[in-house]
Amino acid sequence: MPALGKHRGMTDAPPLLIVWHSCTGGSEALARAAAEGAGNAAQLVAAGDVAPDHLHAAAGYLFVGPENLAALSGAMKEMFDRCYYPCLGKLEGRPYATIICAGSDGENAQRQLDRIATGWRLKRVADPVIVNTAAQTPEAILAPKAIAEAHLAEARDLGAALAEGLAGGIF
Ligand SMILES: Cc1cc2nc3c(=O)[nH]c(=O)nc-3n(C[C@H](O)[C@H](O)[C@H](O)COP(=O)(O)O)c2cc1C
């Protein structure tokens, strides 16, 4: 399994960069599942460790994170804030997909991410995935998340499809 947050040499970077952030483990499990599906084609890097070079070196992206306070989580947003201008104009046309882990909604984080991706002129190549963990009380929200196997399988399939699409040059 690829190491979380590992910064590989940029010259041999795998084509698919999976950027993830997670507070209670749900998004992390989904990101790991997607990486498993993509195999050697994926590099899994925590949002806080992502540098513009990671984004430049990859051919496509999967962004995985929670919706917090009707927005992208702070760490995911911070990654975009830090990398947006260094990458602007350099990623145009590259494919991307998303998985949002939410307690009840997820749509606002989804929209926010899509707006940023539109600024970079990325191309969405898979339908948005929102995984609802039904965490709505403070206790449930703060508890570690166990993601149902069906959602992990969906994430694995998405990782595999992105890897295949990148390898086959179909995006
Ligand atoms: C501070 C905070 C704010 C949250 N706000 C929302 C929200 O606006 N909409 C929503 O659907 N879920 C919200 N949630 C619930 C999380 O999205 C949910 O627990 C999700 O499964 C967390 O994913 P993670 O385990 O990857 O951190 C919030 C959680 C926290 C901690």
C-alpha cells in the first residue's frame, strides 16, 4: 500500500495524485481504498504535505475530504490556498474526481471544490461521490468513522477507473 503523506521523487511520480484530509478517519479510509484500487498508479499524500510540485508532477487528481461547517475542511482548503497560484495555468485540462465524506449533506464542500477546480481548468471525469456517515450529534461527529464496505468498494473502483483512464490516455 502506498505510504500516506510520503513525498516521492517528482521525476518518478505516479500519474494519479490522491490528496486527502480527514478529522475522524472516514475520508482517510476512502482515500486508502481508492489508492488500493489504483495500485502503483497512485501517490497518496495528506493535504498538509502537498506542495505545488506534487500537483505539477501528476497527470490527474482525486481529492478526498470531509465537509466541515458547510465547506471544505480547513486543511483541504489550506492546501488549495497554498497551491492555487503556483499551479494556476499549469494544470489545464487535467482530469480530476472527488470524494466528500459528510455527516448529512456534503454538497457545499463539493461545490466549493468544483469551483476551485474550474479555476485551474481541471476536467471532471467521474461523477462526484458523497459518502454520508449520518453523523449528526456532537458525539457521533467526533467519533472515529467506520466506512461501509459498499462505499470502500466504490472508492476502490474509482481509483481503479482513474488509473486505467490515465494509463490509456482516455481523459
Ligand atoms: C466541525 C465539524 C463541522 C461539520 N460540518 C458538517 C457539515 O456542514 N455538513 C455535513 O454534512 N457534515 C458535517 N460534519 C460531519 C462530517 O462531515 C462527518 O463526520 C464526516 O464523516 C467526517 O469525515 P472524516 O471522518 O473524514 O473527518 C462536520 C464535522 C465537524 C467536525
